[in-house]
Amino acid sequence: MSQKSGFERYELDERVLESLPGLGFRRPTEVQHKVIPLFIQKKNLIVEAPTGTGKTAAYGLPLISRLNLLKRSTQALILVPTRELALQVAASLRSFYSGTKLKVGVVMGGVSMEESFEEIKASPHVLVVIPGRLRDVLAQHPRDYLWRDIKFLIIDEGDKLMEQGFQREFDLLREQLSSRIQICFFSATISSESEAMIRERVRPIMTVRLSPREMLRNIKFGFVKVKKGQRHSYLVGLLKQQEIGKALIFCGRREQIQTTVGFLRNCGMRAEAYYGNQEQNERANILRRFKEDHIDYLVASDLAARGLDIPELPNIINLNIPPEYEYYLHRIGRTGRAGRKGRVFNLIGGIQEPGRQKAYHREIGLPIREWEVRPEHVDTAKTSEDHKWVKYHFSRGKRDKVGKGDIVGFILNHSHLEAGQIGTITIYDSYSIVDMPQRGFSEISKLEVPLKIKGKSLKVRKYQLEEQEKKAQAIKRLKVDRKRRK
């Protein structure tokens, strides 16, 4: 009798095993090989493994295999820190099962409280939740039965939740759950303080820790020394001279992200910003376009280092070196995933960054080499309108039954732009935001006829960064007011 190999050696549900070939899962990764048997044995776990090593499948495959799918009740809670990660985890879990019986719900911000309550009320087998939103929904709609059948509690990106003062939330949650529940923490990095806090609350518990050196071995690391005030010039030089056609570029602050995107666009490059203050549907739209190669360079905050799953991402560029090792590890883990090759380039300047980089790579145990790059001095003020990309505000949206096709058609009919030159379109209830070259707006604004879309009058104007910031602040104030009214 032949010995079972691959995933067949584990006690996984037949429908789970059926799904794996279509997902490209041929043999378990190291973290899956270590975790799946322990999970099936009902062990409480702390799992530290670098990003991109298959942690979601490490708990998702055995979790689904142990659910009673004939019973319509919530049996597992998965806690995550961000909306992006919540959506990614939910999508992954659904893909791990070839049938239609598995029901996965998501409870997160960006949707109404009523919608979140309906997700809970539907009693999916698994609920993927952001802890704060779950607390707020249950404060309005107490549902004691939710906790009755929960047997599994998974905390994904546990270190991030600990940073956010999650301890009290976790303790309150534990009070609702059975003492026999299985609890597992997963993260790319778990500090000694976080591990001590977990061990105080969960006993007994085992630790599975994988070496970053082993997990990141498919990545080549390089750095470029930059002169003061010339990061953007060196960035453009790097992109051109190394022929980097697609990259995720990390910056520190939102202002730097916007400046970098503007610089790249004025150089004729298809770049887009991605950060926390954007609305959820706008971020989802931008990410989809990046995955589909409509955007070449995604300039992001560290929000993007957690929860983004872009399997074929060849390059990461750090425009600066983050002040904490954990953030660096999350950033570089976006490439070289699932056995693929990847490259990381760091732009190094100032007094502190060389020392940080040296310390981080001593910790990782992987070398980094210097690249010689000539800065590209681009006079963006003289760049033609064909190359300058700007966000524009269209005064019609979903309420007017305006779709993306309507907006694309309007632009093509009123300018000399081609469809491929139109960037991200995000449609809201009463307006839409469109990315396109400035030339297209100039041609539209010079028209002497009244602008109309779907038979309704239309106004088109530049959408300023200040408007985005005011809107984000207004949303925050609204959330605060709602909490006060409770």
C-alpha cells in the first residue's frame, strides 16, 4: 500500500482536497506542514511565519475540514485588523472548498451597521471580523446565540491587533466563548511582549516559529544610495535603468505618497496612491486595476503591507526604510510569494537609514547588494499635458444610474483620449472620481456646448487632495457622533 503524499497525508475533507489542484497547491509549504497536523489535534497555537508562506491555508484547510457544514450556525471566528485582510481571508476560505455548503461572512467597517448585523444574523459557518466593528454591531443588536456553537478562534496578524490595544477586546470576547475553544494566533512577527500576553491568557499553547531567512530565500535584495532631496529622481532612474515595469512602492506618510504619485504621473508613468483615508470601494477599485495591469506602480502606505495578496508581484521598492523591523518584514513579504522569485530595492539616504537597513538584514540573515543608479532629473513643470495625470470630479453617480461605461463613452466622445488612457473610475452615490491625463480635461473644458451624460447636465472639475482630506475627516466625525449617540 503506497504511502500518502502531499495534502492527502492529512485528515482533510474530500471537498477541500478537491479544491487544491485548481488553486495550484501541489505540496504543503513548511508552515502548512507544521501547523495542519497540530490544528487537527486541537492544539492552541502561536504561529510566526513571514508573509507569503501560506498561513491562511495553514489554518483554513484544517478549519473547514473540522466544521459541521450540515449545521447552519457560526462555528469559527477569525479576527483581523484591516478590511483588506478581512476580504482576502474570506475569499481564500471560500476557494478552499469545492462545494456550495460552506458559508463565510464578513463583518467590517465601510458598510452600514445593518448590513453587518445581517451578516451575523445569517449564521455563516465562519465569520471574518474586525473586532471593533463586531463589538459595535453587537452593542446595537445583542445576539447571545452567536457564541453558542463557536469552537474555533483564529487571530490573523495578531501582532497588529496587539498594537491596537486588543487585549481588553480579547478578554471580553473570551468571556462569551466556551473554555474548550481552540485558539490560534498567526502573524509574520510576534514580539516577546505579545507572546507573553498571549501565554498569560491561553494555556496550554504551543509556538511554531519559522525562520525569515528560509522563507525569503527567493527574494533578491538591493539598495541605492540617494542624495538629499533627490529620492524621486533616483526612483525614476531605478525604474528605467532596471526596467521595472510593475512595482509596489512603499512610502511613510500620505503627503509623500501623493507627491510621489504626482511625480511619476508627470513623468508619463501609470501610478496610483493607496492609503488608509481612501474609501473602501476606491481602494478595492485601485487594487483590482493594479492586479489587472492597468496600473504599473502602486504607491502605498504600510496599510498595504498587511492583507494584500498579489501573487505575481515581481518588485517591491522602499522609498524609505521604516523605523521598525516588523514593518520592513511585512513590506518585503509582498513579493517572492508561493515559491515565486521577487526583488526588493531600498532607497537609502540620511543618517539613520543605512544603520536600520544593516540591522534588519542582520536579523533576516540575508545579504543585500548596492546598485549603481543614475538619477533622472525630470523637469515635471515642462512635462506635456499628455503625461500629467489628475483626478477629476464628475457631478453624476449611482443615483443617476451612471456606470463606468457611460463615463468612458463620454470622455471618448468629447476628447482625443483613447480608452487605454483613462485610469481608475470610482463611482459614488452622487458623483464619480476619474483619473485621466490633463489633456483630456483641457479638451472637455473648452467645449462650448452644455455637458450631458445620460441626458442629464454634468459638471467636470479637478478633484483636489484637500477635498479628499475634508471628506475623510467628515467620515471620522460622523463615526464619532454615532458612537456618542449610543
